[in-house]
Amino acid sequence: MRPVDRRLLREAGAARGYLAVTSGLGLAGAALILLQADLLSRALAGAARGTGTGALAWILAWLGVVLAGQAVAAAGGEAAALRAAAVVKSGLRRRLSAQVLRLGPRWLRCR
């Protein structure tokens, strides 16, 4: 058995755009995680030096923006992945229904 079935690759063509969006949002989420780590390290280093919250306000504000961006990227990626799965399943169901209708009552004997 092959690791990837070519018949499924044909069906995945309909969801190619959704898969590209999902991948792009995943990469954006990864970049935001790196930015979050950088901002957290700066905030913690400033707090360890005794810098007040007034001086750290911009870092904390940017950290909030990054966290909101991560939430948007995760939700968008999840929605695009679910839509891609729905498109593929719909295509498979359509092909199955067409095959059953093409066979007519004989499909009962094919089992």
C-alpha cells in the first residue's frame, strides 16, 4: 500500500486553495510564536532589571497584539482546514452518488 493514494490526490485538488490558506496561516502562527518569545524575553529581562511597568508598557501592548494575532491565525487556519475537508468530502459523496445511480439496483449485489 502506498503512503499517499493518487485517487485522494485528485480529490484534494478542489481544496488546494483552502490548503494553501491553512499552510500560510500556520506559518504566520509560527512566526507570531517566535515574536511572542522575543517579546516575553524582553519583558522578563526588563522586569528583572527593575524596570517599571511604564517602561514595559509598549512591550506588553505588543504582546497583546501578538496574542490576538495568534488567535486569529489559529481560528482562520482551523476554519480553512474544516472547509477543505468539507469540499473533499462533498466531492467524494457526489462521485459515490453518481456511481450508485449509474449502477442502479445492481449496486446491492456488488457488496
